[in-house]
Amino acid sequence: MKSSLWEATKLVFRKELIMGLRFKASWMAMFMFALTTLACVSLALQGGQLEPKLAAALLWIIIFFASMAGADRSFADEDMAGTLLTLKLYGGAQPVLWGKMLYSFFLLALLSLFIAPLFLVLSGVEAILAGVFVLTLLLGVAGLAAAGTLLAALTTGARVKNGLFAVLMLPVILPVFLPAIFLTAGAFEGSEPSLSYLGGMALYDALLAVGASVLFDYLWYED
């Protein structure tokens, strides 16, 4: 990444962070959803313990739907506030994309950092392979951030937005979602991690990021 692009990306990231901390709507929606579902899991289990595969699937379902509560707002908030046109005039396509993607990754990583420890405590599951568990979380969150940023830009101008983002997001993120569940279950069971799953997740994340970078120029300069 060229230094000028990196500097502009950092400016967009800083703007997103300041706006996120100032209004907190996305933060509150995502963290409250996570807290509510974790409380429901705790009440349902009543001190019981989940099977590793079921626990892994449940953890990623919580992370996915909690991210859906705020991931689609990165461009929608700009559109509603009337600042999207200004951003188009003064911001290049690539710095805006990478800045918003970086912010989305940062926010989802924080969300996972909040959810994962609480989930482990409440579900009675232990991450025996902690390194694999953390790496899987990071790769999964990176995929969610890349796909979420691109789809948020795609759906901003749509007339019917309710549910559209989640409907489009699920098939796009499925190649990351399924290996993440298998790897997380393996980390809970202590079994040897599959390098093909880890490599596949990393490769798909890279393809999503590069694909978003290529397509975003057409979206940004449309109209």
C-alpha cells in the first residue's frame, strides 16, 4: 500500500472511530445483541456444558448475528446524515474502502473479544488450543469485515434494505463460516487443526478484500 493511500486510509479509520465513539449506535446494537444472546445461553444451560461442536456453532452464530446488528451501517449512516456525497467528493474510493474495512475489522475484533471469554465461561467449554481458537476468530472476523464493508456499500442505495444485507451476507461469508466452526470445535476438543481450513480461510479473506477493492471503484464513482 502506497504511503499516501495508507495516510488517507488512516484518516478514514480515525473518522469512523470518532463517529462511532460519538454516536455509539452501532456499538450499542452489536454489544447489546451479544449480551442478550449470551444471557439467554446462560439461562438455558443452567450450569450445564455444551458439546464442543454445538458450542462452536453457537458461538459463530452469535458472532455472525451480532455483527449483522451494526455491520451494515458503515455507509447507511453516511447516507442518512447526508455526508456520503461529501465523502465522495473529497475521499478517494480506495482510502474510503480500506479505512471503513479496517474500522469494521477493529470493531468486530472488539466484539469477538467481548463475546468469546464470556461464552467460554457461560457454556463451560475450554479452548484447549487457544492459539488456534484466536487465529480462527481473527480470520473469521477479517472475512466478516471484508464482506460486510462491500455489501454495505452495495445495499446503501437499495430501496428495500430490511433483511437484504443479511440475506446477501450469509452465502458470501459461508466459505469462512463453515471452516471457522470446524476449527473452533477442534480447538475446544484439542484435536490437531486442519491447515487446509486455516489456509482456505486466509485465502478466501484475501480474495474478498481484493475483490472488494476492484469492485468498489465502480460503486464509488457510479452516478
